[in-house]
Amino acid sequence: MPEQEKPDAVLLVNLGKNIAYFIHRRGYKTFEEFAWATDISKTTLSRIIRGKGDLRISKLTKIAKALNVKIDRLIQPPKK
């Protein structure tokens, strides 16, 4: 099974897309601005948004809280 079809990879891609969507929806002009506001490195945030980074629950909780969304909303497939 190719990498992008693995369930974990799909989950990470969905998570990244949703985080990017909510960052902009909440009025942040750049990912860098959100990274600074949440004390998450730009590199880490970039990897998460691209679906390339493993994510600790503590960091996911921090992101969800900053975006004012529930974690389950972040891991759902993005709405089209």
C-alpha cells in the first residue's frame, strides 16, 4: 500500500488541512503568526500542516485550544 493510502498518513494529511483551514478562519494572516502565538516552532507547524509530522497529544490539544475547535473536528476528513 503506498504511503499516502495508509490510514495514519491519511489522518495526518486531513489533520494538516483542517489545521490550515482553521488557522485562516480564525483570522491569522500567516502560519508563522499562528506558530508565534502558540509557541510552536514554524518548522514543526509546517510539518504538521503538510501531514509529515508526528504529533503529540499535548501539541494537538494546544492547537485545538488556540483555534477554539474540538480535536475530533481537526481529524475529520476536510469538507469539500
